[in-house]
Amino acid sequence: MSIKVLTFKVRGLGSCLKWNAIMKLIAKEEPNLIFLQETKLQSVDDKIYGAMWGDAFEEWRQVPAVGALGGIQCFWELGSLQVIDWMGGKKFLYIQGRWCGGSEVINIVNAYSPGSINEMILWEELVKLKKRVRSGMSCVLGDFNVIRKNEEGKGRCESQLWSREIQNSIVLSII
């Protein structure tokens, strides 16, 4: 079974216009698994979820926003992912499961960092999570709001530029 993943920083899901735009993208791309960052939603229940997405995706998990910051959602087609475990951190959503029809365990992390000096907290949480996860393939995706190269940072301050040492240590720690 091939799996198609869509990840999108939505910058708020407070309007029907945004929901409709995302549903058009979903209809066009036909993903099995969708990851959203920066939903800015403090709570979502089945009723709100149904109003936003209808019956297109019957299974989902979320990490609520704190005030107007953050908010992460992941949802998928019924029958495409068998969830074994899941956990929400302050800035990430972790799901361990199996693609239906397969036996390989997959560990998926949907992360969102607002790009402040506290972003290292996210990486520390992800390193701890990686130590806990002992089996299966891993995929870390999301919106990290970082500048890895000078040419990416037009108009940004130097403190937002990651050093090569930090990049390497984070990548090696997570892998």
C-alpha cells in the first residue's frame, strides 16, 4: 500500500474559508495522512472536527494551542493507519502505528516550533522521545521556523541562524 502524506502550516483554522481551502487541497492531492501545524485551536471535539472535515477522515489526534500559539493536528483515512501508541508534547504530536496491511512499525512526529529561543526545548523533547522509541521507521516533519543557511534568512536577525554544530547534533541525536 502506498501512503501519501500532506503537511501544512495553516496559520489558524478559525474560519470556514480556511477549512474549505484545505479541503480543496486534500481533494486535489488525495493524501491518506494529513499533518497540520499552527492550528491556533485550543480545543477540538468530535462535533467541531466533523464540522471542519466532515466524514472524510474519521481518525485523528491533536495537541491544542496555548492561547493563540501552536496547535497541531494529524488525521487519516479510516483503515489506513493502525495506531499502537500516541503522545502529545507541548510542541509535537507523536504517533506510533502500522500502515494497514503491513507489519512494519512506523513512528511519526508532527512538530511545530514558533521560532523563539525556546525552540531548543522542542529538540530536547524529540531527543528524549527518540530514546524511548526502540523499533520501526521514523519520520519527523512539521514547521520548525529555523534558518539553516544565511540565504534563507533575509530580514532575520543573526540569533535565529542555527550553527552547523547545533544542526549536526540535533540530526544525529534524532536519527
